[in-house]
Amino acid sequence: MSAEHHSATEIPARLRLVKEEIALAAEAAERDPASVKLIAVSKTVPAAVIEEAIEAGQRLFGENRVQEAQTKWPGLKQLHGDIELHLIGPLQTNKVREAVALFDVIETLDRPKLARALAEEMEREGKRPRLFVQVNIGEEPQKAGIKPEETPAFVALCRDTFNLSIDGLMCIPPFHEEPSMHFALLAKLADELGLDGLSMGMSGDFVKAVAFGATYVRVGTAIFGERVLLD
């Protein structure tokens, strides 16, 4: 997979536009715009293009694959010490060591086996990235995540059995459904569990996500351009 990216001159303008939309959505919902953080999703985006976003002031980024992130981010993070890197794609247990070493936030904790592996690696490494539980909010069989009704028990397991601190919940609503009811359900679950973090909303629906309490929105295409499959 590759991507057709916007030119370097477009990226700062697109970042500004997305941040303005976030601020307007927050104000409309009577929220502090500063309470919503923008994660620029940089999967398939080369390091040179990411640099343009960093130069424009962006500091939070998201990657889907550990292996791809390892090719770009160690060098970028060495140059820019205040970067916060989120893993927003599925995490295999055999990549836990690399993920804990590289990422500041892991948003895709979704099964007991992974919780155990993360707990063991964080203890071994002495590094504790922040953790979000991924909820399969639409209960889609092809998607990763804990079912909504199983989320309270899973969060309790993470806390009580594995001594993991959970910062919030993350979801990806079904593509062809109105996302609002899914965002509302995730917000309700987080509230019941006493969790402040809500990672929800992407390029097509982040304005609605902000209205329902998102504290992180994950936006790639609106910043970096459309991704295209290459033969």
C-alpha cells in the first residue's frame, strides 16, 4: 500500500483546517477546544512528509502497524523529543516488546492474552505506555475489540489481575452506519467505568465524535491525502 500525499505546502493548511473544525465542534458542544487532541494518522506516510506536519506544530501521531512505525519513528522521535506516538492498529503478542519500546500510547488492547503480554513486558522494560481498550462498538465479526457488554469485566481484569492502568476506550464504528449512536455508547461505557479518555472519530466523522465527548480524534486522509492501493 502506498499513498498519494498532499504537497508539503498543503499540509500546514490542512492541519489548521482540521484543528479549526475541532475547535468549532467543541465550542458548539460547550466544551473546551483544548480538551480534544488531534492524532495525525501517518500510516503509509513517509518520514519526509511527516516532518512537514511536525514543522507545522503537530506533535501527536498515530500508526497502524508496529513494523512500519519502526522504519520511521525512532529517528523522528530522536529529533523531536516531544512527539507522542499512538498505536491505533491491531497488536500481535509477538510485537509487544517493540510496541512498548516505541509507542507512548497503545489504543488497541482487546484481549486477555495481550493484556498479560503487555503487563509482563512493561514490568520487564520499566516503561509504561498509556493504554486504551478497543471496543468493537458495532459488534462486527471482522473487527477486533471487546464487545460493549464485556468491556466492564475486561477493564476490571486488566486492572485487578494484570495491574494495568487503563486510560480510556477506543472504537471504530461500522463504516456504513450513522456513527452517533456508537459514539454515544462508547461515551456512556467510559463514564460508567470512570475513564476520561475517548479515542473516537476519523476524517469522515470527527466533528460528530467531538460532540459526543471525544478526547482524541484520529485523522489521516484530511491531513495527508488519500491512500491508494498499488499493484
